[in-house]
Amino acid sequence: MYSFCSQVVLDAAVQDYLKYLYPVIPVVYIPSFLADLKEDRHACDASALCLLISLCALVGSMLPRRFCSYENFDLSFKSAFAT
């Protein structure tokens, strides 16, 4: 299984993408994207994982202030990105 952050941080980043960035950068079809996310397709499909990582990177670069709030959700996330 692939993992690059906790489920809490991942959910927050996806929600921020859908709320703030999807209206200007609509790169996914929401119903199938949410279905794949619910089924944890990214855990066994490298292309789904790459898409998810890309969306999280997009959120982190376009909404840098939100990154600080992600650190409060998960202490291991904060220690992984200490600088």
C-alpha cells in the first residue's frame, strides 16, 4: 500500500481542492474521483496515486496558508515537513 500522508490530511487537502481550486482548475470528474477516493484506489493503482499526489501538491502550492493547518491535524505530518 502506498502512503504519503495520513487520511485526515489527505481528506483535508482534497476538500480544499474541491472547494477552492476545482472552480478554476477542474482536472477531475468529481463523481468518479470521489468514488475512487472512497474505494482507496490510490492504494493499489499508481496512476491514481500520482493524480492524488499532484492534486495535493497543487493545493500546497496554491494555498500555502492551508499547509500550516494540515500540520495541526497530524503530528507526524508536521515532523515530516519541519522546514
